[in-house]
Amino acid sequence: MEGFTTFPMRLWLNMAARPTVMTTPFLRVTRAHPEGQLPLLFAPELFELRGVLPYALTPQLITADSQLFLRAAQLLPPDVSSAVELNCGCPSPNSVGREAGSGILRDPKAFAAIISGMVASLGPHRLAVKMRLGFASADEFGPLVQSIATLPLARLTVHGRTRADGYRGKARWDLIQQAASVAMAPTWASGDVCGMETAAQLQTAAPGIAGVVIGRGLLRNPWIFEELRSGSHQSITAATLANALLCFGLLQELTITAPAKLITKVGRGHFADFCGTSAQGWERVTAELTSMVGGYPFILGTDQVSVRELAALPLSPTAWARVRMLWAYLRSSLPEPFQAPRLMRARSSSDFFSEFFAASASVMNTLGAETLILRHQLALDDCYGGARGT
Ligand SMILES: Cc1cc2nc3c(=O)[nH]c(=O)nc-3n(C[C@H](O)[C@H](O)[C@H](O)COP(=O)(O)O)c2cc1C
């Protein structure tokens, strides 16, 4: 997801909840970019970190030009086993204006020509396609899918909305099921899966699908993959959640200030273990990341002294802004005191965690519970669930 599933977030998600496959945010391919090599942080899992991390990574590109797509795809390791995905869903005017993203869907004939040309160049089972139902209307979907149904794609992922829908309305799982029944490629569904209840509903509505892509659901509750695997909501202490959020910020910081050092560390097996909701797991990672960023190991405790000490950690405004971006969604899966605007307005990490622990004390006093349950709350989607422009 653009702006989110970058390398540091993928590392963090792997520690939190072990998704089996992740996709890079799309890389816009132009005549001038990328040239010679892919950006260092686009997909290190396929280069320096090949085989180190347990998840599969699909690199995603956006362009309407088959030749440019091929040129960029050739910058991936030649023996790469994973597929390269073409984004045919992005609704932004920037993409559509270049006939890319969901702009490719405007003309079924041109769409079929682009996709079959790419398959012919890359070879069978190398191209994955991520598409919407159509540009202006879901009526476009049948002809679009038919036009690529027999192609040997690695994967066909369908977001069950049109470009005109944006993120409004319900995703059409019925149409995704129709695609799964005609396409030769394994068909994955995208849209509105936010937890085990919606995952079960999707399974009933679209039994032919081979997998599910989770978008906004992972921002609302990054532990969703564990929820789906275990069949139960995940619970976490406030201190562990705080350390996990701090780790998210520290990984962002290292990506900005010392990306090569971070990659080397991961290559030596660090930051690859599953932590889930375990206090010890996240404390170990926090101590290691704070040593790298601040020069000494530090673990966040619920006391004010520990929260004040955070001020000494060199977390840049950019890294902290990434935490706030995640928090803007994540808070909607937590009890109401965490949704208070003053947490969002906190100017620094120590102000934020001070408010965070005040909210958790209030929750614990009211509910008498020791842990927080991460649970997607459908009623809050209008406030916290949309993408930009919705
Ligand atoms: C902030 C944001 C960024 C996204 N970036 C991408 C992207 O780079 N590539 C892509 O194929 N889809 C992208 N999507 C679309 C999602 O993959 C997904 O298809 C869509 O959000 C519907 O699924 P959901 O209801 O699970 O969110 C993005 C969505 C959001 C909200």
C-alpha cells in the first residue's frame, strides 16, 4: 500500500503478525525511473535479504507502457521466483491522467493488449495483475476479465470497486467470485476484510478465491493476520502496544538515517522473529532498536519517568509522522479513550505516550481488564476507515 507497506513497515508487520505475502507500494515507472537499478529500499527482500525473511514479497509497478514495465521488471534478480505485479487499480488523477493504474481499465481491448504483451515478454506465471472492477461502472468488469481469463498470470487480485466508487459502498464480492470462476489464474479478493467475521463472510460469498488481500484492515489492526490464523481476537497489554509502536517509529528512523545498516542487521537475522503480542518479544526488539538509534538500550514502561526519557531519543519528525499515520487508523480498533483527538494532536513521542498511558489507565479502571483487545469496529469506519479522498 502506497505510503504504508514500505520496507520498515513490512519488517514490523512480520514481527507483529506474520502475513504470508506482502506487496510493495507501487513503484511509478517512467522513462527516467528506475534507471540501472531499483531503489535500495524498494524490495531489499529480493536482493540483499533474499531468503532471510519468512514472507513472500511481490514487487508492484505502475505504468501503462509495456516496454517500460519490462525494463523495470528486468532489474529484478533474473532467477526471482516471485511475480511482478502491475497496478491496474490506483484511482489517483496522477495515475489515471497517464492512462496508468485504473486508467488502464477504460478500454478492454487496450487492457487485454497490454496484459497479454507483458505476459508474452515475461513468460508464464510471472505477471500478477491487481485491478478494480472497471473505470466508471461495474458493467465493465465482465468484458475486462474475459479478455485476460485464459492468460497464465501468476495471480489476479480484484478490488471489488470501480475507480468511480473510490472507497465508497461495499466491495462486490459476488463479482470477484465470478472472476474466480472464469480466470485461469488464482484469484485473490480485495475489499472490506477487517477481521475474522468479514473474512468468513467473504469465504461464503466467494468460495472460489485463492487468497485475500487486506488493505485498510491491517492499518486498523496490524495483528489481523494472527486473528485470522488463530480464529480469536488478539489481546495485548498497553505497555507492549506502546513498545511495538515505538519500534515502528525506530524502524522508520533507521530507514531514514541508516538504511544500509538496517539492511545489514536484518541480513544477520535481527528483527525477523515473530513477536505477536508478547511483551518479552517487543521489549527485546525495543532495546535493540533504541541502542541502534539512541546509543543505549531503553524499554518504554508505563511510568512518567520512562515516558519523559523518550525525549532524549532522536526520533525525527518524519519518523514520528509515520507513527501518527498508523495511529490514525489503529486507534479505531481500541477502546474509546484511545480515540481522543488529544493523542493525535500530541507534538512529540513523550507527549503521545503520556496521553496513551492516561487513556490506558482510564480503560483499565473502567473495564478492570489487564489487556486491550484489538477489535475492528465497523461503526467507526466512516471516521477512521477511509483512504484519502473518501
Ligand atoms: C492508503 C492506501 C494505499 C494503497 N496503496 C495501494 C498500492 O500501492 N497498490 C495497490 O495495489 N493497492 C493499493 N491500495 C488499495 C488496497 O490494496 C485495497 O485494494 C483497497 O484498499 C481495498 O481493500 P481494503 O478494504 O482491504 O482496504 C491502497 C489503499 C489504501 C487505503
